[in-house]
Amino acid sequence: MKNKILSICIVTMLAFIATSCDKFLDKDPLGQIAQDEFFNSETNANAAVMGVYRSMMNSYSFGQSVIIVPEFSARHVRHSAVFPEYENFAEHKIQAINPWISNMWQAIYTTINAANQVIEEVPNMTETMISEDKRSMFIGEAKFVRALNYFFLVRAFNKAPLKLSYTKEGDVIDIPEADKTAIYTQIVKDLTEAIDALPVENPNTGDAARGRASHWAAKALLAKVYLYQASITNDYKKAADLAAEVINSGGFNLVSDFSTIWTTQNTSEAIFEIQFDDQATNPLATVSNDNASVLFFAKDSTILDLYEESDKRKDFTIKKGSNDNFFMGKFPNFSPASQNLTTIRLAEIYLIHAEAKARVDNSVSQAAYNSLKIVQDRAGITKPIGEYNNLSTFIRAVQEEKERELMFEGETWFDFSRTKLALEKYENLTDENFLVYPIPSAQIDLGTGLTQNPGY
């Protein structure tokens, strides 16, 4: 049934709320509210927004697959049972029937549809139901989340249906595919509107300041989007300028001890973290440590070789454990698995600025180098500017620094694919077509006009 793949009704959103503990929002017993009565108060609209966030926390979305699958592609991890469905990503021989691409596709569209519902329904609420400030904020948050999820889709699959209205039960879905240019245009539009809608001074406090979309989170994500979009537009100035604006905002600082980003949560470095807790646990953290439940390991000792011996990130990021196995150190809070997901943090924004500014200046400028240097300084492996003798050497160095800094955060594969550095990094990747994943065959079989990516 065509509408089943992309649809989500309000009952589904309520299920996320009813079964999960929210550590930064008082929870109301909303599970019995009918869909036609739902968007009738600020409290209920807020609960719908929380449902959008919650929809990203399952194991097929940002709770696990959206992070771990690209880490297989980057050849950073392995599965305890060497399942071919995962190993095919490391081998860069993915089939269109691979269950994980299908699972991720459907999970992403579930969140997009939940966001669409907020974007469509909240503007219809009267002033007696919701304040103008909250109306604007909720719509801005939903547009941020929709953009974040389309950003994953376009990087992973290169094209997808651009669905901008929510699917109600019984609707028939027949949306043509959109190419990456159109998807990036919509992502930029969503984030630009989110920036305008979300107040510069974050009204949220505590965990909610990092766990809900904010003005600065939208700007940080847009800087990253502009970096990727520049492969189409060749305009890196927007990424450089916006990254610099976030860096200079004064709202965020690199923590001095790299490990504390994960041993404590919602630090001064965090710009946006998906919030897990003792009841709404992190599915990836549950199975990524040295215990009986482990499914995902760091690949092997070769991951350690990416780091210099003196690199302060090394021993925390890759942990030597039992039976000579190596583990992902960025999930220390696993019993219970309350580990947040650091989706956007300041160190990445520095590295985005370093590359984009160098491209704009067409040289290894002091401003570009300084942004790379501040990340290297914390790691204790600072290189002098003279070591980067040309622009291409510097850009590659920034990307390799980003790999070490963001190891196990789901970024390296997409970053290396963006510049085609992946074709040099992975000897078993010989076809440029395989820099993106195949469209799930089940989606093509729905007959909505989706076509397969070249090479698959």
C-alpha cells in the first residue's frame, strides 16, 4: 500500500511520548487524546513537537542505523556476527534489497511526516490555543528536524521524494522523486525559515537548551549543508560565513577535556544533542560496549593507526577490551544506555570553517588554519601552517582531522564521499556510483516513479 511507507498518524507520535521518559519536559498523559482533538492547546502542540524528536530515537533512525551504517561504509566498525547485511557496506557492494537501507528510508520518512504534521497543523491553531511565540518556535523546530532528516537522505541516496505535507490515514502517496539540487534547495529554505522563527536568545534552559532545535543549531546545521551544497554551487562563502558566525556567537566553547563531551552531556560544546535517558535508552549505546549485549565493535587496531601516539583523543575514542576486541569509546553511559547523541557540536563547525574559508581564500589562509589549529590544539597534535604547502593538501588534512575528531559519529563516509576522497581511501571502492546507496527496491516497487541510482 503506497501510503503506508511514508505515513505516520498522531497515534504513532503519542506512542513515542507515552512509552518514553522526557528528561527536559514535563510529560502529560496524552495517550488517550484523539487525533481530531489534538492540536487544540499549547501543551498538546508541544507534545506533538516532542513526538517529532522522539521519532528519531529508534534503532532504525538516529538511535542506531543512521549512525552505524555510515560507520561501516567508512570501515570504522564491524558486527559481532559479521552479518553480510552490514558487511556489504564496508565492502561497498550494497544490494537494493539490503534491509538497512529500507529501514533507514522508512524511519526517516516517519520523522519527516511527523514534522510535516506540526508544520501544517500548528499555524491553524487560534490565538486562544497558543501564543505567537510558541507557534513560531514549534514550526521552526519542526522545520529544523525536517531539514536534518532530508539532509541525511540526500547525502545517503542522492535523490528522494520531496514530501512537504503530512500523510493522513487513507491518503494515496504518489510523489515524484526530486534530485539533490531540489532537495538541497528545500533544506536551505527550511533552515533559513527556522533561523527566523527561533529566537536568538534560547528560551529553553537545562537539557532543553541543547536537546531542542535553536536559532544557533539551525545556523550550525545550515553551515554544514552549505558545505555539502557547494559541490553543486561551488559557493563556499556561505558555509564559511555562517560557521564563523556560530563560532563567534559566544554561546559555545570547546571543552578542554575531549572525553567529557560523552562522559557528561549537553556540554558547552554541544549545539544539538538528541536526548536519551534511563527510560528512553540509546539503542546504539546498548550494544556498543564490552558486555554480553555487544553487536558493534570498532573495526580493529588499524583504527588506532589513524591517530598519532600523542593524540589525546585516541585512548578515549577506541577502547581495548576483552578477547582482544576494540570498542567505540563514545558510548560510555550504557548501563542503562542513557547516552545522548552529539548530532552537532562546535569542533565540527571549526573544521567546516577551516575548509570553507580556505576554499574561499583559495589558499591556506591564517583564518582557515586557525580554525583547524584550535581543534588540533585540544588534541595535542598541532601542526605548523607551513606543513600545508598547498590548498588541496590542507583540505585533505582538514577532512582527515574531521575523521579523527568525529570518529563513530556517522560523518566520515559522507564527508569523504562529498569530495570523492573515499575513492582514494578505500581500495575496494572503485566505482564513483557507489558513493551513494541504492534506492530501496521495495520503494521502487511501489510504482510511484522512483528510479534506481546508477550502478545498482
